[in-house]
Amino acid sequence: MPRAVRVRRDSELIREVNDRIHELEGKWSSDEPVGFVCECSAVGCTTTVYMTIEEYERVRAAGLMLTAPTHVDFENERALVATENYALVERVPEVDP
């Protein structure tokens, strides 16, 4: 399977996991950071990325992905925001030869 297809598939699965975490944690009224799963392009990454529910909702509303701050793949992603806890990235569109 081509790397780009695998990365896209894995990212979609992790995003679903994070959306489920959001759904479950969002029922609690808390401003405390919640552990989400890093959505980087590394196969098998299970690094926990901490952010509040409000921050997570802004990430999703902007259509971005969240990664650990040191997991940005600069060849294929652009980091738009970076904090000590997370980076918000967008994938660089693939160019067909």
C-alpha cells in the first residue's frame, strides 16, 4: 500500500478515536486538559497530546490535525500553531507528477 494512502487511512482512524474521546470527555464540565492521540504520520504512534475540550473543538472547526510538537513531518505538513503540548498542522497537498 502506498505510504500516502496508509498515512491517510491511519489518520482517519486516529481522528475517529479522538472524536470519541471528545464525545466522552465533553460530557464533563472541566477546563482540565484531556489526553488525545497524536495524529502524526508515524506508523503506530500512540503519543498522548494534551489539550482542553475547547481547544480540541477549535482544531476540528479549523479542519486541522493535532500532533505532538516534535512529530511534525515538515516534508508533508505545515505547522500552523505550536505550543509546548501540541502542534496544529495541515497536510501539504500531494502533487501528481
